[in-house]
Amino acid sequence: MLLGFNIDHIAVLREARMVNDPDVLEATLLSANFCDQITLHIREDRRHTQEFDLENLIKFCKIPINLECSSNEEMIKIALKYKPNRVTIVPEKREELTTEGGLNLENDRLKTSIKMLQNENIEVSLFINPNLKDVEMSKELGVEMIELHTGHFANLYNAFFSNISKTPYKVLDMDRKVLELSLREELARLEFCAKKGANLGLKIAAGHGLNYKNTKELLFIKEICELNIGQSIVARAVFVGLERALLEMRTLLNESGYQHR
Ligand code: PXP
């Protein structure tokens, strides 16, 4: 299982003060020793990573860069200018705290954006909700890869295995029996979609809301070859440092049988 580290959360800290501290490039160069790919999301409102971060990463980072962005014209232009190894197209709503759902694949711009990127030899992945229709539509759109949105699974897991429902941060307010059943169903959906996508010849990634506990549940889905994880690693780094936080996640992922080089 490959580990993609979402560097955006380092940029969130930097942007809080608008000084170059913590330095996103320095964090990237250190992280590159402990993960397989750096993922960064340039949002339309530039609330964390900026275009210059992408430019720096492309120039100096020795491991692949996965740029997450929306399919709007400005973002595709940026992707075409810097040519990262991969672009993961994600939906974007200004008012959301984070990417709250998968793509709407019926968006007319999507097909054009995919072609433009592929014409420049950039691998394209689509961030989708785990359902059969979206897996099949992704295949029809001709992309190489999909990333299954694990946000709902993560919310269900957190609600079931913690006290979060009793705090101001509660995300789901469900009866425990319903919660348990929903969690099992969501996990089964992720497994089904991963298998279906792999059968169709797609590479399968997953991500969003994954942490040192819930990630274990995904390791048995052999078709998932990559996880993109950010928030929980940076949160852990506050206590143990970035290097150890990444190594701990790396060790956990190695339990799936994949060994880092
Ligand atoms: N994958 C995608 C497509 C995302 O948009 C994000 C959030 O930026 C992540 C993975 C990582 O999510 P988290 O920060 O919750 O680990």
C-alpha cells in the first residue's frame, strides 16, 4: 500500500500567519524520505497551498507529486503549466471546510479537462464517492485511476469508536445500532467499488479522514494500492514530530504486506 502525504495541512499553519514558517518545501523534502508521494491541493480560494508551492515541489521534490484541484479552467491551466505526475480532480465548494463529497461526473467540463491533461502525459485520477455508477462512469471517462472518498466511512468510524457524538465536533448523530450497520455497509461499499474498479483496469486509491485507527480497516482491501492522508499525520506530528508521525503511518500500512523501498 503506497502512502501519499497531503502536505496542505502544513500550509494551513503557514497561512495562519502569512510567514514562511513552517516551510512547505522543507516539510516536503523531509517527508519524501518516509512516503511514496506528496499530494497537494490548490484550492480556488488558495486557503492553504499556493501556486509557488507547486512550482517548488516540482523543481525540488524527488518523489511523485499528485496535484488535487477542481476541473475549472484556471486550475487546469496551472496543472498544464507545471505538469505534476498526476492530477486528481476533486469537487470544490467555497464554503466547505474540506472536500466534502466525491465529484459530480456529469459535469461537461470534466471530459475536456481530462483530455487536456492526458495529452500532456499527466496521469488523471478522479475523486469519487464509492458507488458503482461513479466507478463505471470514471472508466468511461478514460481516466487511469480513481480515488474513493473515505470521508463518510471515517465519520461513521469516529462516531462509533469515540465520544465525538457528545462533543461540539459531532459529525453524525445516530443510534448506535444504525451507526454500526452503516459503518459495515460503507466498508463493504468501499471494498465492492475497489474490486469493481480494479476489474475494469483502474488503479485504486482512497483517502479523506483516514487516521491511525480507521486506516487499519482498509488494509484488507487488496485492490487499494494507495492512501492519501494528511490531517491525522500533521496532528500526530504536533506530538511526536513529522518524521515519526510518517514512520508510524508507514509501519501501519506495511501491515498490508506492501513494504516501502
Ligand atoms: N484525498 C483527497 C482527494 C483530498 O481532497 C484530501 C483532503 O485534502 C485527502 C485525500 C486527505 O484528507 P485528510 O486530510 O482528511 O487526510
